[in-house]
Amino acid sequence: MNNSTALVAALRAVLPPASVLSDQEDTRPYECDGLSAYRQLPMAVVLPADEAQVLAVLRICRELNVPLVPRGAGTGLSGGAMPIADGVVLSTARMNQVVRMDAYSRTAVVQPGVRNLAISEAAEEHGLYYAPDPSSQIACTIGGNVAENSGGVHCLKYGLTVHNVMRVRMVTIEGDVVELGSGALDAPGLDLLAAFIGSEGMLGIVTEVTVKLVPKPAAARVIMASFDDVVAGGNAVAAVIAAGIIPAGLEMMDRTSSRMVEPFVRAGYDTDAAAILLCEADGTADEVEEEIARMTAVLQAAGASAVQVSTSEAERLKFWSGRKNAFPAAGRISPDYYCMDGTIPRKHLARVLTGIAQMEGKYGLRCANVFHAGDGNLHPLILFDANQPDELQRAEAFGAEILALCVDVGGTITGEHGVGIEKIDSMCVQFRDAELAAFHAVKSAFDPLSLLNPNKAIPTLNRCAEFGKMHVRAGRLPFAGLPRF
Ligand SMILES: Cc1cc2nc3c(=O)[nH]c(=O)nc-3n(C[C@H](O)[C@H](O)[C@H](O)COP(=O)(O)OP(=O)(O)OC[C@H]3O[C@@H](n4cnc5c(N)ncnc54)[C@H](O)[C@@H]3O)c2cc1C
């Protein structure tokens, strides 16, 4: 019996037959996540229905020394859920129940495979919703959100996943069931919940999450402000925050982005503007009116050439629909696009945007800039055609240089999409050896056998040493050694 046959037989002994996939035609849909340039078939995919089945799978992986990759909806953009050739993918697709909705304490207890938007849909009858709203919220799961510490338009005001999750129940590779956090605002002991959120499936498998819910605001309106140059738009973002306003959303799109989106969604964008800002106010009707007036004044003082305020809920949603559909719209104008995710101090927005514009010339590729401007979280979409010789390599080098610039201005190489396999070399730019060693120590405290999503997110010191040499000699070679399609 070879390894694969023994593994599948062991898994079939503990799970129903339909919950273990091993034929290539069944495992093919799991070969990649949203970073689709990189694919790998696993030995098997399992679809446990509850925590007991998760524990049974982990026991088998432990006993047979087989690596395991957790997977939610597979919308991740950094390869976090990409399979390992001699490993198992554990999909949470069948663990998709809202366990409890508690309107009184404004919390919901959900299984990991519940979709982000489904939480808000379930809370709607109580006038509540779950605030973090990734653009992928129609599909992505709360387990994936916890693993990536996901953000979204509303996170500037309401916080990221880490600020909206109170408790995580998870299982370790050693078979322990652990509860991190609590139902209260604080929990005694080390804050392992914060360490776990954003750990990209490397420390344990999430089996249940308690999230905070917030009241749906009575009113919300959004401003669309146009700017004749991107630098002025970037400075206007800093001016809004400096004026002491925390908008419910503060997003920016450059002209390439608005022209890409408009024919697709008809959001009503000013496609002549070099950049548009979307600034939302929410609260009571009076609060909204006051904040809209204050933001309008700041934007005009910062040089906005036009300011339009939504006059109905339908128009507010229309303005947002363009922003939310920016990534799919990129797919309509370019055979391929590479979505970067870096974060910078807001005051450097203009400088970084100018740098990206210069890199477009250097690499001979267009870049559409769409981002959570209020958080300083950039999403440059590098447009390329993988069928043209060298374009993927140029896109990767372009992306790596953007991240290096983010680090250079005091920012980070990821805002919300995680490191996965995509940015593992950029971690060598961001962190020193001692810091990486501390990350490895945390990983091995949870997963001493290194079976959970190994070789993702944290580079080995050897890898960084090699990368340093390549960096000096031949420019960046991201993803070296990984299969590419
Ligand atoms: C069009 C588009 C728009 C996007 N917009 C945003 C955005 O606005 N903000 C944002 O933050 N992200 C965004 N993303 C990225 C992505 O949707 C998020 O990272 C999301 O949280 C991934 O959730 P998922 O369920 O698809 O997880 P997956 O992609 O399946 O997995 C992501 C990571 O989580 C781990 N994981 C999954 N489930 C578990 C579990 N139960 N236990 C432990 N680890 C687990 C995986 O191993 C992997 O490392 C976008 C993606 C797309 C395609």
C-alpha cells in the first residue's frame, strides 16, 4: 500500500465516504485559492461536518506525519489555502451553521464555514450586522477571515476581524480543543486570541467563532469627490483624518480603476477625474448630515474639483458597487491581474502613488490603484498577460518593488490578504532574523511537528539568506521553487 492509499483508507475509516475526495477530478477544484497562478493537487481533500470529525482527521495526519492545509472558501489572494503535494486539504464547507444569535449581548456564535455576509443576513432581523466586510464577503468564510485578519470598507471605523471576534474555539494538531478569548471584553492570561487571528492556518483549525454584532446605523450617505491629480486625492485622505473625522468608509480609486469599473457596473463614477474618493458617514440622520458637511468642507479645501453626495440608499449602494466590483472588473480589461496588498502610513499615500506610477514605466505594465485609503491599505492591481513572455515575472517584480516601497516608508507588506506563499520572501525585507525566529517559536509551540500549513507565511532564516543573495545578484525572484501554471 503506498502513502496515498494508506492515508485515504485511514480517512475513510473515520469520515463518511462522500467526505473524502482523492480522485483528481474531485480534488482539482481545490488545487489553488485566489492566487491562481500557483496550483498543486493534494493527496486528499476532507470535508468534516463537525469538530469530532476534524479531530479524527488531525489524529490521522499526526500518526501518518501528513501535512494539512485548512481551507474556507478559497478566496484568499496569497496562496494560504494552496495544497501541499503530499498533504491533505481540510475544507470547512460543511461546517456552515449559525449556532446561536444573541441579540441581547449582540453576539453570534458561528461555525467556521459560515460566509461573512451570511452572519449579517442572519442578524438582520435584530437590526444588527457584522461590521468587517471584505469585498469577497458574499463568498469568504469567517474561518478564513479569522486566519487572515480580514478587513473591508467599514474597518476604518469599526475595526478589523481582530477587533470584532471575541472568542475562537480551535483544535491543535496534537488534538487539544482550545478556547481563546472569552464572551467578555477582556480575558485573563496572555492574549493568544490576538496571536491566533491572522495566523494563516498555521496554529490550529478554527471550529467555532463568537463575533460581535453592531446595530445597523439609522442613516448612511456617501460622498464621491473628484480630484484632478492623484497626489491631491492622497493628501485629502490625510486631511479628512487630521480633521478628527473617522468616516464609516474612506476609499480611493485612480482613473485607471474608475474607467475599468464604470462600463461594468455603471456606478456613476467621474471617469475624467485622476482619482475619486468615496467617503461614507453613518449614524443618526443628524450625525450624518453634520459629518457630510464637515467632510465636504475638508475635501473642497483639499482641492476636490467636484463633490457629489448620495441622495438615496439606492444611490449610496450604486456608488459602493463600483468599488466592491473593482477586482472582477480588472479581469474584464486584462487577461491577468496581480492584486498587491501593502499598508503605509496615510501621510505617505501621495509619495507611494507617485512611486507606483514611475514603476509602471520601469516594468512596462499598467497598474490600477484601488484601496482602503483611510487605513493606508493599498491594493495596486498590476495588469498583465501571462501568455506574453516575461509578463508574469515583470508583474511579480513590480509587485515586490511596491512592497519594498511600503516597507521603506514605514509600512507593511500586507494589510489584509496575508503572506501565504505569495509574500514569503517579502517577509525577509520586513523582519529581522530575531523577529522571524520568534514567529517560528510561536508556530512550534502550537504545532511542534510543523504539520499545519507548513512553509507558508514565515520564511526560514536560510530562505531569507538565499533571498538576500538573489536580491543583490538578480533582482527579486518571488515564489522560487514553487510549481507555477
Ligand atoms: C474579489 C476578492 C476581493 C477580496 N477583498 C478582500 C477585502 O476587501 N478584504 C480582505 O481582507 N480580503 C479580501 N479578499 C481576500 C479573501 O477573501 C480573504 O482573505 C478571506 O478572509 C479568505 O476567506 P476564505 O474563506 O476564502 O479563506 P481561504 O482562502 O480558504 O483560506 C485563507 C487562509 O485561511 C486559512 N483557513 C481557512 N479556514 C480556516 C480554519 N477553519 N481554521 C484555520 N485556518 C483556516 C487557510 O489555511 C488560509 O491560510 C478578497 C478576495 C477576492 C477574491
